[in-house]
Amino acid sequence: MITEEQKRIQEAAAYGLPQNAGLPANYTHEQIEFLRGLIFQHDAQNAAMTREFDLNKPPTPPYRYQEYPRLVYRGTKTAAAADEFDLENLLTSGWSLTPPENLEVNLGGELSPAMLAEVQAVDIEARKPARQDLERELAKLKAENEVLRKKTQK
């Protein structure tokens, strides 16, 4: 027959639980205070990880200077140099590191005729008046037309 203590030890071993060494009864007051200090230090070090923030505006990483990609200029055109080799090639082909006083930035380079046609089509569509504006204008014109019709009938 097994005693309750032996049964508890066997169950702890079967489940992989630690033996009695983890119980606070085996520690002195000084050891417990030392462990509390360790836990306090751990919590203080990891406090930054548990800090709350707004998901709609997460914290941004601090600015870190990056030399490349770097813009170079020639007249009103711009180009981006991806690395040192690219920068040297652009500088030897007439590009400059200093921007002109009046600069229009086009990071995409020259647009192809197909892209220009698409841009113009989108621009025309975007400049069309809204349906609500057209309906208001139509109602206004109908009212003016009715007033003129009444004046001519008199």
C-alpha cells in the first residue's frame, strides 16, 4: 500500500512537476526577499514591452540616417542612386548632388505615352462635376426656365 505522500510524489513525477524544492516553506526569509528583488528587476526591465499604445497610431521607430537611396539632379529632372556605384555613374554622366532652385519632383522619370493617356483619362474623370452638383444645377435651371415661361405667357 502507498502512502498519500508517496502517491503525490509519483503523480508529480508522472506529470513532470518539480519536487518539494519549489515550495516556499523550504526558503528562508532572506531567500524569499532576494527572489522578490529578482522578480522586481525582471518586471522593471520588461516594462517597456508591456507598455500600451494606440493601434491606430503605433509608435514609430526613431529616425536613422541612410545614405542611400540618394537623389541626384539635372535641370528639372531627378534620379535616385541606389548605391555608391550607381551614384558615381550618375555623377559622371552629368547629374549633380545640389538641387536647382525651382524643382519639380517626378520620381517616376518620364511617363510612357500609354501612362500619359491613362493619366489624362483619370484626370478628365476626376474633374467631372459630382452627380449632386449636376442635379442641383438642373433644378436651378428648371426653376429659371419656369420663371421665364411664366413671364412670356403674361
